[in-house]
Amino acid sequence: MQDHKSLPLTDFIEYPSAEMLARSEQFYTDIKRRHSIRQFSDRPVAREIIENCIKAAGTAPNGANQQPWHFCAIHSRDIKKQVRQQAEMHEQGFYNGRAGEEWLDALKPLGTDANKPYLEHAPWLIAIFSRKQTELEDGHKQNNYYVHESVGIATGFLINALHNSGLVTLTHTPKPMSFLAKICQRPDNERPFMLLIAGYPAADATVPIHAAKKKELTEIASFL
Ligand code: IYR
């Protein structure tokens, strides 16, 4: 290994094997309860919870530790309204032709359409941006590496953190998403990656049967 400065690993915890097995089962049982929800309550959620979840997302592994992400947490009613208006406008184009028949057929079992009331009802929208380049203090533009992979992993951490806090989420990718960069006043080097809706589920929230069917281990994994 090349010469580089390091710290000793002091926060690793070793669990006895029986506890490891139990923890792996517990985690699976808990994460199985995560569902993408499309009916949100307007019940408020404290900003500090969202801050902690974003801090957790910021610990995700990423290319060369460049941390090529930005999380814009939107709580303002007015900004949420703007996001809803723009997203619904683009989604109308998507559902009325741009998607094409095959894509719309794939979405049918989820029951989605161009109406996105939760973009106004949910207490928090988190717009996630990726940074292809970072401008350094001397003005030099530094390339970032594995940007999509990095931001995808951080988004996974964020969803997990929100679920673990007791909230539900929806990953939303209005197409095109460029309006988010404008509304969130993000700089030119950033691209919208995803919009995450976070809050409490509505009392009558449902999970589409189609979404609840997960592939078996043998279908998703092979062991050599
Ligand atoms: N962005 C649209 C369509 C959509 C696409 C996929 I792939 C989904 O899994 C769900 C929805 C929308 O949010 O309605």
C-alpha cells in the first residue's frame, strides 16, 4: 500500500456468532417492513430527525471520499407546492404518451398516475443532487468518481435511516427532473438524482400487492 496517514480502527464491534445470526435476522425482519408509500399524513416531523438521517446518508461509501452529493430538505409549504405543480406537469406528459405503452403496462399494478398530492401533504421532501465535478477553492474543477454509484448508496442509507426512525418514504423520479435544481437553487455542477418523500403514512395508506412480492433468495443470489 502507498504511504498514507491512517487512524486505528476503534469503533468496530465484534458480536458473538449467535448474536450475529440473530442480528442479521432482525435486520431482515425490520427492513422487510419498508414499503414505498403513496398516501402520506400531514403530521409534522421534527427537523432534527431529518438532519440525523441526512448525516447517516453522508457516511455512505463513495468514490475517493469525494462525497459527491447534496441533500435539499424541503419543508416550506410554498416550495412543496411549486415542486408538486412542476412534477405533475411533467408527469402528465409522461403518462399521456412520453412513457410509451410498455412502460405504462409495467406501472399498471402499482396504480400510479400523474397526480402527486403527497408532494404537498408530506412534511418533508428531500431532493438529492449528484455532483459530477466539485469546484475547489482555487477555482480548479475536480472530477468526482463513481458519482451515480455513490449517490445511489447514500440514498439507500437515507431511506434506511428514515425507515429506522419510524417514517415512511417514497422514491420519486419525475421525468425530467431539472426543475428541482431550479427550485432548490442548486449550482450548475449538480444534477437532480431523486426526490424522496418522507413522513408518516396516512391512516388509510396501502401497499400495492405487486410491490409486496419480493423475489426468492435463489432468484437473486448464487453462492459459489
Ligand atoms: N415517475 C413516474 C412513473 C413511475 C416510474 C416507475 I419505473 C415507478 O416505479 C413508479 C412510477 C411516477 O412517479 O408516477
